Amino acid sequence: MKKDKIIFYVATSLLTLLMFFSSGMYFFNYEEVAKMFGAFGYPTYIIYPYAVVKLLGLVALWFFRGKFINEWAYAGYFFAFILAFFAHFMIGDGEQTGAVIAMVLLIVSYIYSKKI
């Protein structure tokens, strides 16, 4: 049981750091993110709301464990990471590794959240 908790907290903490870094880029490096979103074909007006939603998802992961909203947060991150992987893959910028790492951390966090 203790090992499961440690794995959950490490995976979720690393995922949290990754999401803070990502949201921070959206807020503080808007010009670069806007170029990237333009290359993806996404509208730039979703950058700030997307950053806020990423942060709200972290609140759901940490403070609503085992609840309905927690499941939706995991699902939202799951789809976001899949779409991020394919967006980076399709434009060929080689940045899909972050999405793969995030997906692995998300899956580990989800599995071990069910075990504890």
C-alpha cells in the first residue's frame, strides 16, 4: 500500500510540474505558443482558456480524488495528450515526446489512484 501511494504521488507530482510548465508557457510566452498554435491550425484565442483548464484539471486531480470530476479530469488530459501527440507528429516539429511522457505519467497516476 505504501509503495502504491509513493508511485501515485511521484507520477501525479511530475504530471503537475509538466502541466504548470505548459500553462506557464501559455501565459508568459504567448507569442511562441501562438506561432505553434498557428502551425497546428488552431485559433489563438483558445490559448489562455486552455491554460486555465489545464490548471483546473490539476485541482480536480489533487482535491477531488475518487469523485466524478476527477474521472473527467483524467479523461480530458487523456484526450489532450493524444491530440497534442498527433498535432506535433503531423507538423513534424519533433516535439511529441512531451505528450508521450505526459501520457505515461497520466496512466500511471490513474492506475495507482485506483489502488490507494
